[in-house]
Amino acid sequence: MIPSKFDYVRVNSIDEAIQQLQQLNGEGKLIAGGHSLVPLLKFRLTEPGALIDISRIAELKEVRKEGNRIVVGALNTHFQVANNQIVKEHIPVLAETVRQIGDIQVRNRGTIGGNIAHADPAADLPAAAHVLDAKIMIQGEDGAETMDMESFVIGPLITMLPENSVLTAISFTIPPSHTKSAYLKFSHPASGYPVIGVAVVAGVDENNMIDYAKVAITGVGDVAYRATAVEEKLLGQELSETVIKEASQYAAEDGEIANDLFSSEEYRRNLCKVYTERALKAVLF
Amino acid sequence: MTKVVGTRLKRKEDPKLITGHGSFADDIQLPGMLHAAVLRSPHAHAVIKKINVEEALKVPGVVAIYTGKDLEGKIGPVPTSWYVPDCDLKEAPQYPLAIDRVRYVGDGVALVIAEGRYAVKDAMYLIDVEYETLSPAVGQKESLKDNAPLVHDDIENNLAFHWKAGTVPEEVCEKAEASVKQSFYVQRVAPSPIETRAAIGRYNPGTGELTLWCTSQNPHIHRMVLSEVLDITEAKLRVISPDMGGGFGGKIGVYPDEALVGFAARDLCRPVKWIEERSEHFTAANFGRDEVIDVEIYGQKDGTITALRVTNTHNVGAYLSTMGPGVSTIDFGLMITGIYKIPYASCETFGVYTNTTPTDAYRGAGKPESTYQIERAIDLFAKEIGMDPVEIRRINMAQKEDFPFTNAQGLVYDSGDYEKPLTKALEMVDYQKFREEQKELRKRGKLVGIGFSTYVELCGFGPSKVAGGIGFQGGIWENATVRVHPRGSVTVYCGTSPHGQGHATTFGQIVSEKLGIPMDDIELVFSDTKSVSMGWGTYGSRSVAVGGSSVAIAADRVIDKAKKIAAHELEVSVEEIVFEEGIFSVKGSPSLQRTFKEIAKSANMAWNLPEGIEPSLEASSYFDPENFVYPFGTHIAVVEVDKETGQIELKRYVAVDDVGRVINPLTAEGQVHGGLAQGIGQALWEGIVYSKDGQNLTGTFMDYAMPKARFFPKFETAFTETLSPVNPIGAKGVGETGTTASTPAIMNAVMDALEPYGIKDIEMPLTPEKVWRAISESEGK
Ligand SMILES: Cc1cc2nc3c(=O)[nH]c(=O)nc-3n(C[C@H](O)[C@H](O)[C@H](O)COP(=O)(O)OP(=O)(O)OC[C@H]3O[C@@H](n4cnc5c(N)ncnc54)[C@H](O)[C@@H]3O)c2cc1C
């Protein structure tokens, strides 16, 4: 497995990265942890003229609280995110999710910016991103902009990241303090990627009525999705096993469920229901 | 005598490997070394119309590109080494590069040689091959049909061989009170050693010697076969297996690629290195299994089995590989009755060519498949007549007093006591208690199950006379030379070729105990045809039983000679010498003694030897056992099935194996653990899947599910020791027990868990979806 020939440049700031992208005029590709890009290079599925190494840009490594949101710099590795105090305290579902990505080597090298930018339909992170209303923060030729997950990821390995720009950070909403969360994953026995991954943030009010419910599902189709139909069935209901069970029947409603060698669409639809029900129970009981 | 044999010594080979001082094929760097890559067919079946290498030759650093046509007449086809008799075996020639037609995805089309790995790959991608695709033959049953595409035009119905053994009279079947028919598919799997294949060739034009380092489990077989393919004498061809990251049968085969590397090194007079890539390994390295097995089992309501009829339709791939034809015939067909006293049995095997990668021996080779069908069939029969799976086994198994026991197909099992491991395993798992708990859990809707496998396997290859009789192109005796140096340390040269099994440790223990010298004074040499005179390599759980025995015999011969020298020096007769813990002393006068070291010196100095005794202290043995060995045991799996998702949790796994004398319990357990991982992998996760066009859909570890350590519970293992009478150390074989026994134990456990649904069989691997579907379908009924 040997990639075709490419040049390599290291950049030390976002501006420099953008300049390089411009100069290379479509031939340049950013590399962060390399854990998605390098396999593609080796299979010669992508043959960029040059790699622009952004992995040492300090400004992409911050984690900070900004009002009701946590902003996590794109270059934080899965390991760093899983062990970050701010993340663990305010958005534990993110820590729980990235802790289940790949193995220790992958978590040590792979970055959350790379994971989102790569838009692998089977990635874990998008599930957590969805339930935390993630905003993708981008710096480009014309300045900064922000997109939500739905508009950023539009297909397998396809994003709306503008040309010559860098994903700088992901900003997550801090859920209300009375909520709890979970990420439940069925790992593919070969790849370790989710056959299904369900993230849930939910809570009940003092009258045991469900007043907060975010459910997102990844791994079952081309893109991860918010299971809004489930959320709607839950909200305003008094918490009970039946309510959860019934709401979970709608788990596949908002997604485009796909087939693959390991599992058919029909089976995945079943998994959507079962895993959603189990994740909800884990959070609400 | 100090016990060394039977103790849990840590492996002698590990410090080197874990401190990075091993030398694997890819560690070998030779001055002026070139790199090789093989361009492989992307099509399962196609005619090669044209190959254009012009652009590729322009890549800086490219030295040569060979196509099949370029090699015509220069390098011969790579033959199989197992001409099973009386089965109308038809061998199609396998040229190292396809000449005008490719027959599987992975078939070699061109060999590229360049300075450096990058140039070689860049050039490889620039070779332009024009193909005209043909429809491929893929599955074995379809490929046997009259209208199936032919893999080799002159081989009708793609039938590579048709073998039969044993007969079952019709009236026996008619008289049976109960019978079960079932078809099983023991799916194709990838042996997947952690190190892929590799070869490095170096030719010395001055001496005419070609040295080939290659990932071989049997360098002497490689030398013998390649000497013919490359037309070079064995005296000029040296084959070395460096440190290897496993083989599991996948490195028994003599492959086209190794021949190509040897050829290129000689043709270019420069060293050439080829390291297989993992995705290449998934197309061009032999796979294991791929047998459709149809079973009919007959018997009485009291549980006695009266007859077994088996048909095996074996997908051999596009060519017959080195051991390929023996797997589903001899190895499988003669062992179909397992441990049971079944009076009548028959096996009919169809070997079928297809447009897929060849299949060959894989850990257990034929025995896991035979064990699978009998252990599954006996369970199905028990269900049919409403009998407990343990009881039916007890009723039918050969008893201690039946040994040496002749099975229905005429094989004579060396020794056995099947009740011993069965009792022990039942105790370990607490069978009665489990059944009670199961009742309770079932009431609560939980699906737990227990599965048994009481297996026996044919190991320790073996008597050479038999090898000749079954068409195997090799002797299967084994060789060892024990050489004692002047200051008393010892080098042992062995014909087996370890690649992870730990022979340096176990064989060292045998020598240490015999000669009474410390392990550190013993060096083992394997795997080099220039230093080891002859040998047949490591496979078929033969190394300790055959190779270890020859080590023991050679060590005894050293002692015999040393005793004569000691007697001479101590001025007594040989009969008066006793040898214990490295000391030769005189019976009755223990103060009169010589140490092993002193005698080593005397023998090598030869200043004062008895008359008729030649200098030096060295002895060899060429041990040819009188029979195979037949390890056995009981494995028990406990599983829980998640009925909503079909996921299976392996809760407990108990393995009680009887492998004869256990030389080192620690390494023996290691062998059991590894075997279990692979056997359980076959049941639950692994499986190579081809599309209708003959594309491997599971060609990377993203899709091919190799089990990981965390998939397993802590294995509960134990041994019983029933010695083998057919070799001097009483050892059987341990390397393949795990793979042989575990697959049906898991399946039987899952089927037991699914009993409330009336589910009898599900095709392997038991993916969650298949299990979920079976449950949903039966609920729908
Ligand atoms: C063995 C293995 C197992 C894995 N298992 C899992 C798993 O179970 N679950 C899972 O979710 N993932 C898994 N992964 C994927 C891993 O999580 C991703 O590779 C990783 O998160 C991507 O980050 P990276 O820094 O390595 O990206 P890179 O590989 O460096 O880049 C990936 C892509 O994103 C682009 N990119 C990177 N950073 C930026 C940026 N800041 N701005 C714009 N574009 C950018 C690159 O140009 C490239 O196109 C696995 C990977 C491996 C190798």
C-alpha cells in the first residue's frame, strides 16, 4: 500500500493554511491526524499534489466555554476530548461517544475536526454532534462562517466545506442540567465502526413529564440524522416504558436506511428501534 | 531426574522478539536489493488480449517487467503436492504468471521489478492490460452443473477430483428408527497471519547458488518443489524461513510469487524482495475450508447411531494448491465418524474448480470440517429422538477398552479415554446446575444455551508409508541432530519449522531433561535447508509428536555414546554406568563420576577414547512413526442470545484437551487459546464472501471480521494425559485442537439457546442478522 507521489508542507496558522490551499489551487489537501486520509492515499483513492499539515496549529487546539456552548478546537484528538474536564462536565455525551471510536491508537491521532470534515457515514461523532446541536465553525478566504450539522454534511464523504477553508472548531450546546445522556453503539466486528450508534440527551421535569429529548442515529445510512419523530413522540409525555417503546418505533423514520454486506435495511431498521429504546431507557431510568 | 518436561517455562524465543531483535523477512536488507510487485487480475475470469508495459517502463527506477508470455519456457508450473489416488484427479497447470487467461481475482499477470518500493508500485499502476471478461464459475454446487462456465476448458464440469470411501448398505438406513438429513456450509475463511507472505531471492552467479528467504512453514518442501519449477538442483537452492508472524496453514503452500522472486533474482543477478500487502493477501494467499457438507445420520430411538453418509463438495479455487486435494478427502473423509463407534459410514467428495483464489490447509485442515458435521449431526439426531446431547455421546463413543480403536473408515486411533475429559469438562461447567438455571432463565425470556463438542483429530503427520499410500508427495518422518560442543553446550538441528509455536522452548525442554543440562546451554536451529539436512516442516500438529520424538531419540543416542566414553574413563563396563541429571556415575560407587561437560570435552578432544569409538559427540535421528496420533477432548460453550438483535454473547468456554504428554503447559495453553479464537471466529464472525462476478467482497479487515481478544471470555482450559504409544515421548498434538473442537461447540450452544423457537440450524458465520431473522421467522410461524 503505497500512495502516489505528493509534496508536503507544514503550516503554523489558519491564515497560512488558507494561503497554501489557494496557492495549490485545488491540488492541496489538509492533513490533521491522517487516520482517514492516509488510508485513502494508500489505496490511491485520492491523489493530492500536496498535503498541508495543519496538526501543529495552536489556535485549533483550544477547548473553551462560551456562554451556553462549549467550543472544541478542530485539532483536539478523540483522546483529548474524552479526557477534557470541560467536556466531561458539560457535554459528557461527547466524551462518551469519542471514547468508543476505534482503538487507542486511532483515538490518539484522529481529531474531531478531521472526523467531521471527512463525513464518514459510519463515524460515531456525528451522533453526539447532532444531539448537542453542533455548529461547525469554518474560516475561509472570505472570513469566518458557521453551519449546522444538517447543512454541513450532505452525503457520504461529502460536505459543504467551502474551497480553501479550514474547519476551525465545533461548538456544542450545553444541555439543561437536569438532563442525562448516553451513546449506545453496536460495533461492527470487523471495522469497529458503528453498525448503529444512538446518542440520547433527555430529561424529565418535576412531574415526570419528558421535557427534553434529543435523539440522533449514526451508522445506518449515508448520513447521521436526528430522530425527530422519536423526539416528538416523547416530548410532553409522562415517562413510562410504554412511551419509550412506542416512540422508539419511529427511530428509522427520519433516516435513509441502507443495506450492506453485514446487515440489510430491514435488520438495521430493527436495530434503530431496539437501540433507541435501550438508549432512552439507560438515560431516563 | 529434574523435571523439565511438563513445566511451565516461559518461551525462550520471546525476549528476542519482544525486544525487537527478531529478523522477519522485511527486516532483511541486502546490498543492491530490488523490489518486486505482482500486478494481479481484477477479474475473476478473463482472456488477456494485450499487455502494454511501455508507460510503466518509463517510471524512473524500473528495472524489468515480466509477463506470463515472457516467462514461457523459462519457469515451470507450480504443482500440487498431494495426488490423492483413485479419485480421477485432474491437475490444471498453474503458471506463475497467467499466460493468456486469468482465472481468479488475484491471479498474477505481470511482475514488476524496480529500485525501491515506490517506483515498483508507480510502475505497476501504469501497466495497461486489455481483458475480455468471461463469465466466472463461483460457488461449488453451481460450478458442477452442466451449463457452468469452465475454469479450465479441458476439465469437464470443473470436477478436479471425485473421491469415495466407505459404503453404507441401504438396508441399514431402512432399518433405522430415526434419521436426520442436514446440509452444512463450512464457509471459506482467511488464515490471516499477522505477517503477510514475503520472499527475498539472492543469486550468486559465481557459485550458481540461489538463496530464497521466504515465509514458508516447510522450507525443505519449498526447496524440493521450487527446484523443479526453477530448474535448479536442490544442492544449489537454499531456502530459509526467517522469523515468521504465523502461518496457520496459509504458508504451507508453494506459491507462484516465491518462484517469481527466485526467477527474477537469478535473471537479473541482483537481490529481489517481495513483501505481500494485506489486501493482496486477501486475493492471492490460499484460503481455508469452503466445503458444502451434506450429512445423513441414521440410528435407533435408544440413541445408537447405525450409519453416517456424507457428501463434501469442496471449492478448491482456480488451481490445486500444495495440500489442497488432501483436505476434503483424506483429512476429512476418513475422520467423519469422530469418536463414535458407528458401524457404517461413507464419504463422497467432489473437488470443484472455481474462479476464486485456491483453498488449502488451514489450521486443522479437514478435521475441523469433519468434526463440525459429526458434532452437529449427533446433536440434531439427539434432538430428533429427544435425548440429552451428553447421553447420546456417551452411548456412541469408543470406550477405553476399545483402543487401539478402528473407526468405520479403517483408521486406527492410537490411544484414547474419551470419558476422562468429558467428565472433567462437565464438572468444570457444572452441567446439572446449568440446566436448572437455563429452565429458570427461559421462563424469564432469556435465551441461554450450552453446546458440546467431543472431538478427536488426526494429527502428527505421520508414517511415511501411509503418506505414499495417500499420494502425498513427501515423506513425513522427521529429523534432528544433537551436536555437543567441546565445552558442553549443545546445538540441535531440526527439520520442523516453527513460526510462532515455541519449539525452541519445548524441544529445548526435551533435550534439557534428557541431557541434564540447563536450557541456556541449548540452541535450536530450524528452517534453513543449508544447516538442517532434511525435514518436512510444521503443520498438521506434527512437530512435537514427530520432530520432538526425533530430538528425544537423537539425545538418547548422544547419551549412549557418552556412556561408553565415561565407562572407559572410569574403567568400568558400560552396564555399570548410570546417567542422571547430567552426571555419569558408577553403580554402587557414586563418587566415581564424570559430568556431561567433561565427557563432551573428552569426546571432542579424542585424546583417550575407547576402542572403536569415533571422535565427536553428535547423533541424528530420522524418526518415522508407525501411526498418526489422535488427540481428543471435550469442549463446552455457554452462550446467551439477545433475541431482539440476534447478538450472541459467549459467556463461558471450557476446553479439556487430551494431547498426550504435555511438554509445556504454558505453551500448550497458548496453542489452545489461539486455536479457539480461530475456531470460534469461524462460527461467529469470519467468512470470505464472493459476489456473483467472483469479486471478494470481504477483502479488507474493514469487512472481514478477525476476532479480537476482547470478543472472548477467559477461556477455562485443562488437560488430561493419555499417552500415545506411537512415539517415544507419548505426545499427540495440540496446535489444531482449538480450531477443530470449538466451531461445533459454539453452534450447538447457540442452537440450544434457540431451542424454544424450534430452530435447528443457521449457516455460519452466525451474524446477528441471521440469528435475528431465524427468530423472527419462527415467531411469525
Ligand atoms: C483503524 C481505524 C479505526 C477507526 N474507527 C473509527 C470508529 O470506530 N468511529 C469513528 O468515528 N471513526 C473511526 N475512525 C476514523 C477516525 O476517527 C478518523 O480518522 C479521524 O477522526 C479523522 O481525523 P484525522 O485528524 O485523522 O483526519 P485526517 O485523516 O487528517 O483528515 C480527514 C479528512 O478531513 C480533512 N480535514 C482534517 N482536518 C480538517 C480541518 N481542520 N479542516 C478541514 N478539513 C480537515 C482532511 O483534508 C481529510 O480530507 C477510525 C480510523 C481508523 C484508522
